[in-house]
Amino acid sequence: MKPVAIRDLCISFGAVQVLHDVTFDVASGESFGLVGESGSGKSTVLRCMSMLQAQWTGDVIIGSQSVREMPLNARVRTVQMVFQDPYGSLHPRHSVATVLSEPLRIHGLDRQRARMEQALIDVGLPVDFLERFPHQLSGGQRQRVAIARALILEPEVLLLDEPTSALDVSVQAEILNLLARLRSEKGFTYLMVSHDLSVVDHMCDRFAVMQAGRIVEVLDRAAIPSNAATQPYARDLIAASLAYERAV
Amino acid sequence: MTDPILDIRNLSVRYRGTPDPAVRGVSFTLGRERLGIVGESGSGKSTVGRALLKLLPTAEITAERMQFEEVDLLNAPERRMLKLRGRRMSMILQDPKFSLNPIQRCGHQIAEAYRTHVRASKAEAKAKAVEMLAAVQIRDPERVYMLYPHEVSGGMGQRIMIAMMLLTDPDLVIADEPTSALDVTVRLQVLNILDALVRDHGIGLIMISHDLNLVRNFCDRVLIMYAGQVVETLDAADLDHATHPYTRGLLAAQPRIGGDRSALPVLERDASWAQTGATT
Ligand SMILES: Nc1ncnc2c1ncn2[C@@H]1O[C@H](COP(=O)(O)OP(=O)(O)OP(=O)(O)O)[C@@H](O)[C@H]1O
Ligand SMILES: Nc1ncnc2c1ncn2[C@@H]1O[C@H](COP(=O)(O)OP(=O)(O)OP(=O)(O)O)[C@@H](O)[C@H]1O
Ligand SMILES: [Mg+2]
Ligand SMILES: [Mg+2]
């Protein structure tokens, strides 16, 4: 549906520059992975793309429009984000029903109750969870509510920050299957942060490796099993992941 | 088991206002070892951990026995629990950012936690906090010391929680998904820190995790939970030979590097799994 182009993205907090000229492209309907060191800036890239962080320089273009120029209303229907930290992203005093109905109401969509119920079923939660509050959910259940909220507006570009790292493998399998199905049916474009290269290999066509605020290498998924990376950090990361899968 | 750190028999937990208990009839003992708890999202893993520390104000806890060393947890008053928590039994919570105070710098929180347990000057506490941040492989500990919780990355938040636990010398550590947000390299370093605590300090470690590779290779024994019950207990090395259909389903649902990318097998949940619980 819509390609994404990121050009020379830079951001600093105080005196510390956190992103250095981050540049990459995600093709329309592609699923693109972002991996790398903890603290290297992966979540910050996604926060800049969704304008949660605004003081960056460079360009983020979705389709043919810069995200800076998109009106809020159009932006949230174009790009949605699933946060790494579901507690932080759900309002503690809003029930699941409130969380899911708000975007529907703002955009005046019809069949609200049916959409909300379907969104919960899609992420494997019982429909009566609509009445619950975040503190009454387990960690993985909160994460699934956050995924349901991002999907309910059917955005063309989904930014997924460790969407399944809080989930057990059986629920992870259901969510990954759901994401794969939505992509093949609706042509969504995904940008997915993960620490798990087996998830990246399963879901993504290509991926970028980040270290200390820079993209060190962009690789095809086929580079994982054979460790075909050429940059030292990317090679180390893939080697460590291969060893971890085989042995820890 | 001689001289267990924990002896838990028939533990059940029911949250107020819910019809069914979140945890039912869970029994296990813990020695100076690494015990993994795996299981479906919502199966009650974190509830077990919080029940052991009695951190469940809105729930009713029942058990035949809940013994931590010489302490009868079931009948211990809150006064007693306050002295135990953080000092002799520590929990690394699943949502690190939620458990930190949002309006106080991360480093100050570690330093203050240190000063509640150990008599130390402010400068000593700060030096200790920076040292602990470095111990958990945070790159520039002086900078991270000054950051507020919303300014640290997911993996940094997890390591700040671990740093806080390392301050004291607990006998029991309950780690709830302590490494899920860490890249593989840092994860192995953090696991080595936890491993050293078990090996050198003889602590008991309960590791709640979704990562089957991790529990297989890092833990000694594993409890498998389903719908609030322990359905299977295994030596970690035998995880691949699990017999319970839920455990087998878990193993099959794991994506593999170099896999064929077809839809992952999902569990066909069977109502009978929730009825028959096994105990240790
Ligand atoms: N608002 C902020 N103020 C100051 N520093 C910040 C802020 N937001 C992020 N940072 C810093 O930017 C760096 C990158 O953080 P980011 O959350 O993007 O990392 P990450 O790659 O997502 O890591 P992880 O895998 O651990 O989640 C970190 O050093 C973090 O402390
Ligand atoms: N305060 C509460 N009130 C009511 N129900 C609750 C409360 N806290 C948790 N629950 C429910 O208890 C069950 C067990 O939750 P728990 O957090 O122990 O799961 P978990 O195994 O840790 O899951 P996850 O892997 O997703 O973190 C879940 O169904 C959850 O919805
Ligand atoms: Mg992050
Ligand atoms: Mg939990």
C-alpha cells in the first residue's frame, strides 16, 4: 500500500546525540525488521516516525507525504504504533472498551461494538475483557490489548516495537500468524523491532542492524542462517543469536 | 530436599471480584537452584511470584504451607514482610518502568534503595549505584544515573531493576521476565550475573520466562503452568521430552531460524487441561 522512506534522521537529547543519520527504505507491503543493541535507538526511530518525538531533523516519508506535513487525523490512520512497554501506553483508569472505542469514535466509524469484539478475538482475548482495566490484566494480555488498539483503525503502516517479547510462544504464534495474514490480505507495511532473530527470520523480508544510534548494515533475511553479514557488529549479533538458539 | 529455601503447598490465589482463582493448588519446593516457570500468558506465573512476597492487596491467598527459610509467610504480618522484601527476598517485576517512580531520576532511586538497607553517605550510595549500573552492562552509567524512567530504553529499564536487586544480598530472587527486552549479547551477560548469584552466593532463583531456549539452558528445573495450575514439572534438560500436550504445543509454536515461514502451529486448547493439575 504505502512505502516508507527514512532519510538522515537525527535526534539529540540535551548534549547527547541518540540517532545519527539513520537512512533506510521499506517497500510498500514489505515487512522490515530493526534489530540491535539495547539502547541503540530502535524505539526512538519508531517514536520519531510516529511524531511522538518531534524535535528531529531529516525526513520520514510515507507514501508521498512527509509525516511532518500530515494532519493528525490522517496520520493516525496511516501509521500506528505498538509500544514496547504496554503499561506505559495504556491509561490506568481507562477500561479496555474505552481504549478501543476512542479511536473508533474520533474517526466516526460504524459498528463500533462489533469492531471492538472482533479486535479482541483477533488477539486471542475473551470478549468480556472489554470491561477490564489494565491492572487486572497479565503482562501479555496488556500487550495484546495494545496490539488490538493499533489494528482497530486498519492503518497502512504498522510500527511494532517488540510486539511479542512479553508473550509466551503459543500466543506469539497466534499474533505472528495474525500479522502475516493481515499483511497478505490488506497489504500493510510493517516495521518491526525485535531481539529475536527467529521472529525476524519468520516475519521479515529484510532487516537493519543498529548500534549506538547508527544503522550498521541492512540485510536480507537469508543472511541469518548462514551469517552473511559483513559488518563486525552485525556478524557478532547474528552469531550470538545462532548460538543462543542452539545452546544459550 | 534438604533445607529448602521455599516450601509451598497447595497455594491458591483469587483476585477480588473474579469468580475463579487465578492460581490453584500450586505446590513446589526451591533449593539453592534455578527454577523456571513457563506457561501461557495469563496462566498465573506473575501471580505466584507476587503471592510469595504477599504483594497482592486485592487478592485472597490460601495455602497449606508457605515457608521461606524460618519464616511462615502465610502468617507473617505486613511489618515482617516489609523487612523481608528487598532485603532477603527480591522480585524483579515484569514491567520495570511501572515499578520505578516516574518523577525521580533512575540513579537516585537505586541510591536511595541502597540507603534503606545499608548505612551509607549520599556520595557512597551514588558511587554504589553507578557501580551496579556498570555491573549490568549499561554503557555510560553516569549518564543513565541522571535519566528519568521515561528516558531510558526498555532493556535499560530491565537492567535498572536488576541493579536494584543486586544491592542487597537476598536469599531468594524472583525474576519475572528479566531479560525479555535485552538483545542476545547483553542477555547472556545478565544471565551470567544471575547465575553467579546462585553459584557463589547460594541463592534460590525463580525465573519466570516465555523463552523456552532460556529455561532449557539456564534453569535446573521447570514448572509448566496452565490455567492457574502446575501441569508438568521437568528437569530443564528434559524439556524437549515433555509429555503434557500443552508443553508439546508450546515447543511446536516456536519459530526457528531458517524455518519455512508457513503459519506457525497454534495450540488447540483442551478444556481437560484446566481440570487435571499435577503437583510436584
Ligand atoms: N527522552 C529522552 N531523554 C534522554 N535520553 C533519551 C530519551 N529517549 C531516549 N533516550 C536515550 O536514547 C537511547 C536510545 O533509546 P531507545 O529507547 O531508542 O533504545 P532501544 O534501541 O529501543 O533499546 P531497547 O532495546 O533496550 O529497548 C538511550 O540511550 C536512551 O537513554
Ligand atoms: N488485579 C487483578 N484483578 C483481577 N484479575 C487479575 C488481576 N491481576 C491479574 N489477573 C488475572 O489473573 C490471571 C493471571 O495473571 P498473571 O499476571 O499471573 O499471568 P501471567 O502468567 O504472569 O501472564 P503473562 O505471561 O501474560 O504475564 C490473568 O487471567 C489475569 O487477567
Ligand atoms: Mg526499545
Ligand atoms: Mg506475568
